[in-house]
Amino acid sequence: MGWLYGYYSEDPNFPDGVRVNVEAIYEPPQIGELKGVQPLEDPYRPTVDLVAGALSLERVGYIFTSLNQEKTFLTGDQVRTIAAAQQEHLVDHPVGPKVSKFITVRVEQQEGDQIGVECWMASDACQALERDNVFGDCEDPTKLAIRRPKSNEAVPAVLREGSGVTDFETDFMIVSLAHGQPNENNTQFNILKRYDYPVMNRFGKA
């Protein structure tokens, strides 16, 4: 997994639309696992943000690689990770409330040597449910579950087709985003001399 750094701009294709322009990826310390990734404590994160800010960039998203997931768009754990990341990166909306423009990109291998790229956000409702500790563990990776309330505690009910449910498919809580690549390499880093910098936190590898 990595953090995406870039900037926001107006999207001319949609009224009041926002475009996320990604300029760089920073890979923090982590342990890769078969079913996901375990982020580690990163002492360099403040420094990375400082350098990015000096380049007029900010952290705009989260990117991760994944095995092919034919059964679901995103697993419950992935959706909760996305919602938590969005909650951590809030900005002021022009009309008052704080919102998130933080995106998530999934990269996975498809048939042959093809690489699939998909972009997502968690819905505002999902972000609020994760923020308020409403979700719990779920044995089915394709679903999200509402945790059982503690003694003298009320947990919001979730309705599906008028009936209360304790779990539901992740599809209800994600928003698919359009994405693409420019026709020409117009990154602002073109002005910098090219060097073969080692990739951070890939020990022994370039």
C-alpha cells in the first residue's frame, strides 16, 4: 500500500466537479499479507508531508494492490480502511461542513499480464458509521456487519427493504470514481533532473 500525493483541481467534465491529480506515491513501512497489508509505525510520515507541502502537494489518496476479487468490489475490511482514511483527511466545504475528497485506488492483476485499476470512495454514510464505531467484525468478507450493542447502549439500526439487518453487502457503501491517464506526461516533476532514487521501505531493493 502507499499514500498518493498530488493536488485538487476543477474538473471541466462535471458541474462543480473536483479532479484529483496524482503526482507521486509514497510507500510507508508495512508487512504484506495474503489477505491484505499491515501498516507499521512510520517515523518519516511528518517529513514526507513536509516535503510534499514544499512542492505544493498534499496527501490525496490511498493505493493498494490486491488479488483478483471476483465475488465483490471491495471486502468489508477494505471498505472500513477507506472510510477511516477519509475521516482522517477532512477539508472545509464552501457551504460549511467538513467533507473528504480522499480517494482510494486498487490495482490488481487480471487475465494474462493485464493490470486493472479501479478508484473508489466510501459513501458519507459509511464514513459516519465507521467514525461512530458502529461496524463490527464480520465472518463474510463480502459484507459489513453492525456490531452488537453493549449493556445499556443503543446502536443504530440498518434497514434493507424495510427490514432490519445485522450485515449487508459492501456494494451499498462504496462509490465508484472515473479515472484516466493524460495523453502526455505533463507532471510537474518534468522540471527536475532524473535520478534513480531507491524506493522507501523496500529494504535491499531499488
